[in-house]
Amino acid sequence: MKIILFLIWLACTTFTQAQTATASSGNTTAIAKVPPGQTKTTKSSVSISISDNNYSLQASFDKGKTKKLEKLLSDSMDNNLLTNDAGSKIWKKENKGETAYSVVLKEEKLKMSIDKELVSDETFERLKALGEKISETLSDKN
């Protein structure tokens, strides 16, 4: 019974507790409390699949990350391959009438696919490294 009461007490204090930051300087102490509803949470998800012939990356993320990813892609991709379609930015390279690779950036979603048989090893490694940078950018808390 004591354990149940303790768990209920612990749950109640956790739910009602606000985040607190304390700063001290000399004999002065300042305390700032942030109500729980004003804390910032972010969400992101990255899925990478690599097979003998293909590489794919799918990501979903907060709206605030879209501009960072757009800049990363603009700096890393050949912008001569860039097209805009219904709010999406698409970098697409054709080879022998087939899609060698494509990167599609929509608000809150990104998809990258590479056909390893249609790109050089150098291009594959460059795009794979870009996928790692994308993942790092999405895991960044800023």
C-alpha cells in the first residue's frame, strides 16, 4: 500500500512540476520557472535503407527544420537539377532514361533515393555523406 501511495505521489509531483532554472552570483540568487505548456519539444525521424542496388532515406521533422535542410541541400546539390512542384523542391538526375537519384523536400518531409547501378561510386559516397549530414541536422536541438 505504501508503495502505491508513493507512486501516486511521485506521479502527481511529476505532472505538476514546472521546469526551473537557477542562477547565482555572489549573494544573489535568481530563479526562473517555465510553465510546462511553454516548453519546446521537437520531433524528427530518419530512416535509412541500404541494399546492394539502392539507397533510400526518409525523414520527417518539425516545420522549423525545413529552411535548414533547404540550405543544406542547396549548398550540396547541383541546383541545375532543381525543380519546384506544388511546394516541393526536387533534385533529380536522370541516367539512361531512368532516375539515378532524387531528393524531394516538402515541408516536414524529405525523401532521397539513389540507384547505385546508375551513379558512380564517387557520386554515391557524396550523396551518402549528405544523408549523414541530413540526419545530423535533424538531430540538432537548435
